[in-house]
Amino acid sequence: VFIAYPVWASAEKATRIAALHDATPDLRIGVDSAAGADALAAAVSGSRRRLRVLVELDSGHHRTGVEGAEAVLDVARAARDAGLDVEGVFTHGGHGYRPGEREHAARDEVETLAAAAAALEADGFEVGTRSAGSTPTMILAAATDQVDEIRAGTYALGDRQQLSLGAIEPDGIACAVAATVVSATEDRLVVDAGAKALTKDRADHLAGFGLVPAYPDLLIERLSDYHGVVVVPPGAPRPVLGEVVAVVPNHICPVVDLRDSFVAVLGDGTTENWPVDARGRSG
Amino acid sequence: VFIAYPVWASAEKATRIAALHDATPDLRIGVDSAAGADALAAAVSGSRRRLRVLVELDSGHHRTGVEGAEAVLDVARAARDAGLDVEGVFTHGGHGYRPGEREHAARDEVETLAAAAAALEADGFEVGTRSAGSTPTMILAAATDQVDEIRAGTYALGDRQQLSLGAIEPDGIACAVAATVVSATEDRLVVDAGAKALTKDRADHLAGFGLVPAYPDLLIERLSDYHGVVVVPPGAPRPVLGEVVAVVPNHICPVVDLRDSFVAVLGDGTTENWPVDARGRSG
């Protein structure tokens, strides 16, 4: 189990982290600051085992993670001195979500991991894991021999964004939102899928809030909580009132978080309800 | 109970609508098409009571609802002929969510309701309810004697958007997301509240994805699922690593839908967990 996130072990979370660590021999947690490492170490100070941590590196996405060999060493030494087991390094090349940046971001991930690992090994650390991530970069980063672990997630269900980036093929989209046309005028439809069904997630390079494969000319122009307002170009094929259309969300991850279950269509055409166990657990 | 929405009574939903109608004497549902009215009527055809409906009017938001007296009469007559009880009219002046448009939208609501009611009464309908809505327009529309019902909702918890529109005062904000600072550089913070905690809802006139009242100069510039990336202007007061800050969401409605419970702070300072019963029920 790898929590690839610089979890802050507040007083409230410390108890949960300690219990998780005791129950989960392979638990690993991300760190990107000496203070964060100290807090994690304090949380697990009563445990017989040392907690394994990986230092997070900023490979160009500029979110979490440290930049440069000195900063990596500072965090790794602080973690080791606090009593944590520094297992390796990880990064998330999230800038690969920009069109045309997949190759670049994957190379940044690999090079950043390699440089940090070299600095750590030169300082006496044993680097057991170099972990990269993200669906856009996974195939490219994994094709090198410098990555031990890939943390891609979106590929499992696929979405319009990954398709637009070339990270998946059309048959890699396994999940859609079923939306019913509830209202119609000459140039407009309204479906019963709004921001509480599709989310307002929209990368700058995408127009509208989802794709309707059966009617590709439709533009889901705006969402309110329960309404999706769809522009119909003149003459374009369109669904009728009451018709149910499949909408491929821009970004499937927050969409899944809105639902308590999936309707899974099995190979023989029958359906099952699959619970979304981990939804609503953010923060 | 008023479902102010043009629910499409599909075969699957018809059974649920009939059961709800039988169990709920005051149930009312919106209609904005003859076909939608026919489907509703078919759904409740086995009931001893007629289902009450209100015709939805487009007062300028251009989402659902019909425009013009002829269209109102067409839908109302179709509903009556199908065996439904036409109780009145309703509208949602959602264009009042644009800055400076509250008064205009409230006037549009009132005038649209009045014109439709007059057309229906001239045609022999008894108009029992003229219903308007939305937190931005509620006080203005209610100040006239031409509205029987107000369907505002956001005011109950308040959010940054309503504050920016002047629809509520600062003390009208009753809900915030607790976010912990998990990572920091010189000009950037990362909090553990991302799109799965705050949503990417952002009206065009708002910068960033929420307001941090304790540190008003911070800009929540971008969100990924679990990270909020916060820009810190040079010299601005800033929280330290591990600090918990209250973030006022741009739009509270979809935020509530992400959580299974609220932490309610009572008058005496104690807290309780309040379940969010209706979340995850969209669509």
C-alpha cells in the first residue's frame, strides 16, 4: 500500500496512521518536507516497525514534491534521522495532461527520478523504489528500465480527456453517464446530468462538459447542478425527448466520487451494481 | 413536495413516480412539454388522485421551460387533456447568477409568471401557484405580491458566489471545507482539498476555487483530485505547514453532494455529525 501523498500527521490523523501502519506491513507514505517527516515519525513512534517513506519529487508539474538534489537529501536525511525508513523516490508528471506534453513529461519523470536516486545513493541511501505515475505518461515511463513502479489510475475506466491526449484508444473508455433528454427546443436540449453527475472538470483544450458518442456534434455547453444544457447545431442528428444517451465524462475520477455504485454490464449483457467503496473519503 | 424539474417518466421511473404520488398527497412535478406531460400522466394512470403539475417557464435563463403564451397554453392543455391537474406555473431566473443581474432576473421572473398566469386564466385555467426561485433573486421577487412560492436553496449554507453577487452578507456563510497545508514552497502552498472536496465549480467572475477568509490574499489557483495548489503573493500572510484553514467554496451545492456528513458546530461549541441524506441521488 502506497499513499503517494505528503500526508500531514496531525494529532487527529496520527492515531489513524499508527493503526494503519500496525495493520499494514507494506504501508508506504510520501514525504516532501522535513517537518512532514517529523510528524509522521512522531505518529508511528510507538510501533515496533519503522514506517517506510518515499520522497516526492517535483518533475515539472509544480504541485507537491521537492526540486533539486539538495532538497531531496534534506528531506531524506530528516526522515532517516527521525526514524523513518527511506525506501526511495516518487513523482507525478502531471504536466503530461497538457496536449502534446506526454513524451516530455514522461522524460521529466524518468530523469528526475534518476537524478534524485543517484544523489541519494551517493549519500549512502539505498534506493529500492523509483515510482512514476499518471495515465498519460505510464506507457512511456515504463518503457525505460529506470522506473520500478507505475501509479496510473484513470486508464482503468478511461475518459474523454485521456482520449484527447492520445493516452488511450476509443475502446479504452469503459464508463459513461446515462443521461435522459428531459427538455428540448429547436437548437437546445437539456439532459438530466448536471454538475452533480458529470462535474465541471474541463481541461482548457476541451470544449464542453462531456462527449456524446452517439451524437458527436452535440456540445454540452453548460452545467448547473441537475441540468446539462446541450447546443444542437442546425441540422445535426439529435436524440428525441425521453431518449437516454451515454455521456463520456471529461474526467472520470471525480465523477466516480459522486456515485455510490456503478452499473456494471457483464460480458453476457446482464448487469450488476458495484459499490464505490472509497468515495467521499477525500480529506 | 415540489419536484421543480421536467422529470421524464421513463418506464423505469414511472413505477417510482406512481409510488411517490400515492404516498405523497401534495406531490407536484414540473412539465415543459406535451410529451413529458403525457409520460407523467401514463405513469400515474392507475392512481385514484390526479397528479398536480406546474408548467415551467423560461424567464431568460434559457435552460428548461417554455417561452411565450402560446407555448404555455400548449403544454397546459396537453397536461389537462392527459388527465393531470395543472396547478400553476414556475420559473428559475438563473441568469441572476451573473454579476449585476439580480434585479433584472427577479423582474424577469415576476413578469414572466404574471404573463403566463394571465394567459392561462384567460383560457379557463385556475392558477393556484406562481413559483419563482434562486437565492440571488429571492428577496427581490418575494417583495412583489405576484409570487406565491420561493424555491431558494443556496442561502441556507451560503457560499463565495452568493457573497460576490450581493445575495448574502458575509455572516450568511455557514459552511466551509477544512483543509490542511501539506506542502509548501516560497510562493506556493498545497492543501489537501482538491476537486473531490471543493469541486471545479467557478463562475467566470471569480478567480480561483475558493476563498480563505483567514488569509484573503491567497489564490487557490488550480485543483487536482486531492490537491489544491495555492499561490502566495510575495509578503502575504500565509499559513504554516500542517495548519488547518477554512476554505469557503465557490458553490456550496455540489460540495455538499461530495460528503456523507457535515461536522456541525453547535451554539455551545460542541460538534455533531449530520448525515447528508440526499447526496448521490442525482439522475
